[in-house]
Amino acid sequence: MSDLLIMTPGPTEVSEEVRMAMSRKITNPDLDPEFFDFYLDVSSKLQQVLKTKNDVIIMSGEGILGLESACASLIEPGDKVLVLDNGIFGHSFADFADLYGADVTRWEFSYQAEIDIELLEQKLAEKNDFKFATLVHCETPTGIINNLADITALLNKYNILSVVDSVSAIGGVPIEVDKWGIDIILGGSQKCLSVPPGLTFMSVSDAAWTAVNQRKTAVRGYYTNLQLWQNWYEEKYFPYTQAISDIYALDAALDKWLIDKDIFKRHQNIAAAVRKSFQLSNLNLFAQNGYSDTVTAVEIPAGINYAELNQLMTETHNVMIASSLGKYEEKLLRIGHMGENCYEGKLYRTLKALDQSLRELNFDPGIKLHKTFINEML
């Protein structure tokens, strides 16, 4: 399947420039002084993406490493942690907080909509004695994006630190870390930046560093200990050997991202056209509001089996899309229109493959999904 088009919400397609960057001759990242400068430069490019002056760390491991590192480094036994839960990933944040001994409060919101700001404001007015709050910016399993600016404004009002999983949003939607007062925000290489899986990165505010450094007990872990990343440049020391080829790839992807002045507009326009195509069809969009510009989720029609649809799409049409996770597994289809996936031709091919596959499985979409998409792009 050399021609297989991967249109999942991560990992995404990878550009030729990024693949070529991975083939560069490596050095010893622990001993080569030039690599420390290179790493710092890559971090500064991420600062531009995130619009922050905060420290940015690039870690060797998938996005969950960043999530767990934030929890491990901030939490001491008994610390009160608020988990904002309007999706599968938001819910699972509590598992990491529990793991490190936090006193967890989980506020559950609708899984079919973005977090209700008015309801959150009411809840915080009644209870706000939390050390930090966790939230997911883009709930990848359901294609819902939360209003990060408004949520962090409320958390800052009550001096609650924020830990944000923005793995499926960073690079695909505008983010203003400093303006919005985000304390820790983490991303992953394989989503909107379209780098192979293997890296997580995060920005850490001064307030978050203070909380990490003022803890009275040792961090329970080494690989997840953010304290080890302080003064890495001054001391020319990394906690562990860096995944140098992955960072070469990230650097190339960031260069490509930084010169693409239409990247947010493209994500917005393509996402809107994809959603409109489904809304005009016999398929049902999942979410009620808060539609993400990076991933769209649609209900799998009655009588359609995901495994059969996936096999037909991959083997006959050479296009891969995803089902969902947890209670939505095999109930939702997800298309990732992020990063290298976010181009008109790729979405046309994807929707054509989906349209034809559904028809072959005796479901009539009611319209030509791919043709409707193109009309909406005009």
C-alpha cells in the first residue's frame, strides 16, 4: 500500500522535506555543543507557534509523556486537582492525577459540545481551591474543540494553574499562550505539525516552574521529572540522550509551518467545507457545537460495520480514516484534516473514497460527498 493516503487525526501524512531531514547525518547530542544551540533554535520556533516567551521543552516520547510529566512534576500527595471532562481524553487526565496521589475533582460536561463557559463559571464561583486544572483543547475522539482563551481566563481569575493537552490543535488553530495565560500546554509531533510520532513538547510558565520547584516531596519519577530540564542550556546537559533524527524532522516541519501564512485560514476553510458536505448528506455530524478545524467526527450509519468499511477504503481506494475510541469506538468515523492532510486534493480523494465505499456497502449518502466538498470550497 505504498500509495495509502493516511487521513486519520494523527499520525498524519509526512512531507518529503521532513522525511529528508530525518536522513541527515547525526551527531552525539550529549557532547556536541552545536546540538545544544540547534535544540534551542528549534525550541524558539515552537515559541513562535505557541506565541510565548515561556520555556519550551522537547521530550523524546509520544504526547502522553508530556501529559504525565506535567502531572508527575506538579502533584504532591493530597494536592487538589480539577479535571475538566468533556471527552475521553479529558476524562483520562484524572487517571494520571490519581496515579500521583492527587485529590481529584472531576467536573463532567456534555461529550457532544464544547465546555459550557457559563456553567464552568458558576462551578468555579462555588469551589476554586485547586492547585491546577487539566483540560483538553481538542478532543480528538469526537472532533470538539474547547474555548481555551475563555477557560484559562476563568482559571486565572481564581489563581488556578492550567495544564492543557493541545496535541491535536497546536499548529492547526491559533494559540496565544502568553496572552491567554496558559501555564503548561503540551503538543505532539504527529498531529498538525506532521512529523512522525516520537516527540512531545510543552511550554512552561514561570508560575508553573515555581509550583514545580516549591514542592516539599521529590518528584515520583525520572523520565517525567520536569525539574531535570531546568538550566539544560547553561549546563549543556540533557536528562537523557535526545532523539536527534526526530528533532531534525521537527525543525524542518517548523520551517515549513512558519512560512505558511495561510495555514490557519486553510484549516478553517477546509474544515468548514468537510462539515458542510456531511450536513447536506444523509450522514450525521457528531458534535452539537465546538467543531474543530483539525478533525471531524461523523456517526457511522446503521448497518455499516467500521472494520468492513475500513478494509474497503484501504484496499480498494488506498485511503485510511479512523474510527473513534472508548464508548464511541466503531460508532464514529473521524477524518483528520490537519497539517499535511489539510489540502483540498487530499480531502477530495478522501471523501470520494468514503462516498464510493458507503455506496458499495448499500448506504446512499444522498449527495456526492466529494463534489459537494469542492462546491463548498469555491
